[in-house]
Amino acid sequence: MTTQNPGRVPPIEDWNRLLEGRVAVVTGGGDGIGGAISRLFAAHGALVEIAEIDPGRAERTVADIRAAGGRARAHVVDVRRSEDVDTLRAAVLAEHGAADVLVNNVGDYRPIVRFADSSPESWNEMYELNFLHAVRVTHAFLTSMIANGGGSIVNIHSVEGMRGYPGDPVYGAMKAALSHFTTCLAAGYGRKGIRVNGIGPDLIQTPQVDYLADADGDAGDLWEAWAPVGRLGWPTDPARVALFLASDMASFVTGHNIPVDGGTLTGGGWFYSPTARRFVNRPRAL
């Protein structure tokens, strides 16, 4: 089912079910941003195929979706492993013939290794965890998407791929690579009915990045000063943008990387703390 034909864009009164009947594959879809995307897509009528390395997380999200009247299945997948991706592809295609939406959500800044202390092993880990898997999963589903008339691909990377990241230049480079992969793929496959867009989150409160727990003392009230929109972000914030990009509401939008960061990219984001003698990006005494 293509998401590209303008003639299929539903009338505005029906936009409360933006993904009705669509098949959406979400990697890392069991928790955090991925979990929010899975739940929101299901609420808008998608059948969500959750690819998740942690079976407990996947099953909890599937149970939540089904309890709310939605449809979802869980697949235990390590997207760094070609054989796992092949198994996921076979399961989805056997059931549906193709996916209409693919969200490449997996990524992690951990273990963070300062570049002077890094090694080829840590570089390769950043490469596999933050870039290669998206190429692998996209390649696995792209041909069937084209044969089915088109689809939408949403890559979740990071605002750190869109600005200088002092913490780990290798991580930042991998996120930038995924951002540019998004742009290049969109340019190459638009005429095949494929739209490709990216989301660069920042300051999103998740189990992976717990900003509230890591704030110094009572610094929670300083978010108003640190984030231009005046608050911390939540997984539903990037999930809503992903929903827009996946749906026919974005039928003329492709090749873009959208920061969902509360304005940190615009506002600067990183500050050098003479006290801590390092760069910081969250409320704490400088």
C-alpha cells in the first residue's frame, strides 16, 4: 500500500486514523522513543511489527497496544546481525507482502569513549549501533516496498549528527552519516514511490538518557533557561513527528532531517563549564 499517491490523501475529517491499514516496522520499538512511536502508530490504525532486542520490552509494548485495541507483533531482533534482519524480513513479508512504513530507531551513545582513549573496536561498535543497522534494515525492506507501490522510511538519528558534538566525534559522525544517508536515499528513490526523512532528537527523557536523574541537585527548574522551548522533551514529541512523516499528510515531504530538540540546535546546545572543565548540555552550575 503506497503512501505516495496524492489521490489517496484522506479528507481532513478522517485524519484521526493517519495510518489505517498500514504495516509499520519499528526497530527498537519496545521502549523510549521507539515504544512511543509503536503505540502512536497503532493508535492511528497501523499494524506494528516491533523489532526489539529485549523480549520483555517488546511484549510489554505489544500488550499495551492490544489492550488499547490496536494490532502489533513482537520480533526478538538484534539489528546488528544480518541473520536476525533476514528473519525479520521473512516474517513480515510472509504475513503482509511488504511494509508500508519503516522506522529505523535503534541507536545509542553508550559506551561513550573519549576519542583520545578510543580504539578500532569502539569505532566499530558505534558504526554498527548507529549507522550500519539502518542501511541493513532499509536494504532488507526497500525492494518489496518499491514493488508494493512505495512507502515511507523514517530514520531516527540525533541532533548530534547535525552540530558539533564534543563528547564523542565518532558517535556524532555516525549520526551525521545516517542523516546524509536519509537525504541521499530520498533523492535516489523518490520516483520509486519511496519517501525518506530523518528525525534528530535531543533532550528527550527516556530510560536510555535519563536527564532528570542526571541533573545536579534541584536543577530541574533550570530547563526553562537551557531549552529554548522551556521544557524537557518526552518520547511522544519525536513520535508525533514520525507519525506525520510516515503518513500521507507528508506526501510531498522527503529528504529532510528534522531536529526535535526543543530548539537546542538553534540555541547552541553545548556549553563549556569552567567548573566541571568539560562541555555540558543540561542544567547544572557552569
